[in-house]
Amino acid sequence: MNRTGSVKIRALHRWLSIGFTLCVLANFAVMSIENETLGMAVGGVTLLPLVLLMGTGLYLFALPYAQRRTGGRVRSLAADPEGDRRRS
């Protein structure tokens, strides 16, 4: 992925963390009301940003290693479908 793609994923990761924090706070608020059905619903909704955070976080974690392996740039199969094979 190119540099602008990495910047967009980093921004998405930040916004997802804000959304996850708000969901956790809402979960604590609903738990204080002691409405079990609503608590389960809010708890389930909290898992969505958490799963997305895990995906973007793993990508951002692996990005420096992928750049080091490819010599400073991350290759995309969409940009170069042939990979390392030379064209004849």
C-alpha cells in the first residue's frame, strides 16, 4: 500500500479508538441502569470497533517490517501483479 493509504489507515485507527472508547463508556452507563437486555446490546456493539481496531492495529504493527523487507516500500499486488518476475 502506498503512503497515503497508510496515512488513511492510521487516521481510521485513531477514529476507531475514539468510537471504541465511547462505546465502553456507554456500556458502563448502561450497566449502572441494570437493564440486562440493553447492556447485552451495547456490549455487542462495542465488539465491532474492537475487531476493526485489531485489524488496523495489526496492519500498522506489521507495516515497518514489510517496508524493511521490500527495501523501504510496501508492494501492492494491484500495482504490480507480476510480483518479482520480469516481463519478457
